[in-house]
Amino acid sequence: MDNAEFRVWAHRIADRMADYYENIEEYPVKSNVKPGEILSQLPASPPAESEDMTQIMRDFESIIMPGITHWQSPNFFAYFPANGSYPSLLAEMLTASLGTQCMVWETSPAAAELEEMMMNWLKTMTGLPSGWDGVIQDTASTSTLAAILCAREKTTGYAVNDDGISGTETFRVYCSTETHSSVEKAVKIAGIGRKNLVKIPTDAQYRMDAGKLRTAIANDIASGFKPVCVVATLGTTGCTAVDPLKEIAAVCAETGVWLHVDAAYAGTALLLPEYRWMTEGIEQADSFVFNPHKWMFTNFDCSAYFVKNKEALLRTFEILPEYLKTGNRGLVNDYRDWGIPLGRRFRALKLWFVIRSYGVNQLQEKIREHIRLARWIEQQVMAHPDFEIMAPVPLSLVCFRYNPAHITGTNALNSINEMLMTKLNATGKIFLTHTKLNGKYTLRVSVAGTLTEQRHVESAWELIVETAASCTVG
Ligand SMILES: *Cc1c(COP(=O)(O)O)cnc(C)c1O
């Protein structure tokens, strides 16, 4: 492909992208292809000769598109969103064009310095302590792994990095029973071991019980374990419970245990002053993560990781082979020392585009609107005799189930709700997912799509009521 042909296709694909967004509601939200259906349409071996772009795009339409689940659809209510936006997309086009590798300052000074400023902007926008430092990671899973590794190193005086795990000490990490699975993955990778992840019970609203955390840490210390890290969650994945940060921070302060705060989804709500209660006590935390790629209109991937003490982070990850030595050490941020990978994408550009194109006010308006729409659904659920709310709705996720008078018993209710979800998703009109709360099958409606409006949640609710009436047990 030469430059002239690239120019032609770049314009055509830009039109294709705009068409996609214009017609996005016409696609079935959840792809209903069968396992292997896409695979069987792909040639088993790569082409030896050059293929024409016309043919490649034709196959994109006929083979790939049917197997896509439309995350940007306004009728996507599953999981948490991975929302994006036009300004973010435009920045991604430029990022791909530049093709930079942002390992160190010298490999693209603008990328490093823009990243530094974007992290400062996010700090201001979310009200995080001004003395903290931030870095963009790929995902919250990586950020949490970084936190647990730093905690492990700080607790051992950076000995594990040098000597490996001695086996004379057993480390412990604490989280709640509702915590995201990325914490379990991180303790496995960090050499701490899944058995040493202590899951603290939650209260009736699915928030970590700080009193039980205090007892668990005290008992562990008495038994000779070494507490390393507590992970508190603002906005759990199941039902967006907000752990009591201030009380948890007090426990960590008493024992000197590292406190990591996972706000992957809910962190975006901190743009709203009325949500800052969630971070009361944050000054006592050591690290914090939230994903602009979930709810802040920034295309996947972009995870904002903040630390109180940059030195602990650098000491944990720093490496300095001869081929990476530059004359600027200490003057600039070499982000390869701020996390796990060496190679890094230029992710700050899309944040810059998003924040400038919307402006903080419009970002706040959109987030408030999502929360309002979720409250609207919550009200419909509460007003309907055959449905019930399963957890408080502090943010923009509604947990509910179908519970008509003629169906009784947990098992029957679980099956009917599973059936309801399967039927709803098969319509292609909406896509939602579930969780289990205290063993009860719970449907989740997560309202945070960039394009989601009142009319979408109204149709979704209508469809839910109508489909529920057609579900029968037996
Ligand atoms: C989504 C989520 C994660 C994982 O995020 P990734 O960026 O996909 O790794 C972690 N914690 C919570 C609370 C989440 O909601």
C-alpha cells in the first residue's frame, strides 16, 4: 500500500466509522454467533500474495462484524462500560499514525510530558491529594498488581526484589468478599499465594466490615503472618458497594499496612463534588487506581494509577540496562520504571483530546445524567410489584431481580432470572449481565454508555417487563 492508496482508504474508513456510529442501534447488541463460527470462515493459512483492500474490507463486514458485541451501543448495559467518544477515537487515529514507543522520556518527550500533565489534570478533576504522582497503565489489573508488588517490597525493605521470596515469612493481603478477581490474580503473580488472600466479610450493603479487618490483621500478626496490603474498593464490580475508606485507612495506619484503593469504575464519579465522600480518608492511602477507559469516554485502554510515594514505585520497578541509559535521568519521568512493561503506548493523547473537547463541565453533566438514568430504572423497579432492588444504587448500576408472587424459593427465582437474562440478550435489543448477591441471581443494568439516553433506558425497562411476563418455570 502506498501513500496515495492509504489516503483513499483512510477517508473511506473514516466514513465507515461515522456510519457505524450513526447506525449503531441497528446492530444486535450482543453477538449471537456460535463457538467456532468465525474461525471456520477464516483461511487456515496466511496469504502468500498481497490482497486487495476492497476484499479485506468486504471480509471485515461479512466475517468480523457479525461476531462483534457492540460495546458502544446505547443499549449496552452489561458488565461495566468500556465507553469511548469521538475525540478519543480521533486521538487514537493519531496515536496509531505516530506509532511511538513511550518507554522513556527520550523516546518521545511530548508523550512523557503530556502524560505527566494529564495525570495532574485527573488529580485535580477527582480531588486526589495534590502531592501524589500518577502514571497511565494499561488496566486496573496491572495497576493493582503494581500496588501489591510495591507493598511487598516496602514491607520487606525491598529484599524480595534482590533475594527472591525466602519462604520464612508468609505475606497476607486483605480485601472484601466482593473485591474484583484481579486482586486474587495479583497475589498469585506476586508470589504471595491465593491462600494468603484474606477475604473480609461485608455488611448488609456489601461494604467491607472495617472492624473485621482490624481483627483479621491483629490475629494474623499474632500468628506470625506478615500483613502486606489491604485493597479497598470504591464501587465493587458486583453491585458498586463503596468500602468505608476512612475506617479502613485508620486500620492500615495503626498497623503500617499498605492501602491500595481500587476505584476502576467508580473513580469517574469523583469528577462530581457530591461524590467526594467516597474518598474521605484517601490521604492515608498509598495508591489509587481508576479507569478513564470505563466511564470517562476514553477508549480502552487507559488506567490512571496514582501513588503517594513515587520512590517506592520506582525502587520496585527500576531497571537500568546499558542500552537504555540516557543523560536525562532525574530530570524527567522515564515511565518504563513506573510499571511492568518496557514498551508503552502513547495513551495520554486521547485523555488530552477527551478532557479538552468535552471540558470538565460537560464531562460532569454526562456522568450526572448516567446516574440520573440509573435512578430512573431503580424507581421503576421499586414501583413494580413483580421486581425488587437487590442492592443500593450509589452510582449508575442497578441490581434487581424478577420476583413475582407465584414463584417462590431461591432456586426457582434463580432459574427464572437466568432465563429472563438469556431471553433478553437473545433479542439483540439490549445486553445485560448478572451477578450473585448472597446466593441470589441478580440482574445488573449498568448505565454509562456515551450514547445512552432516557429513551434507551425506557425501552430497556419496557422490554424487561414484557420479557419477564413470558418467562415460566417448570
Ligand atoms: C473492571 C474492574 C477491574 C478490572 O479492570 P481492568 O482494567 O479490566 O483490569 C478491577 N476492579 C474493579 C472494581 C473493576 O470494576
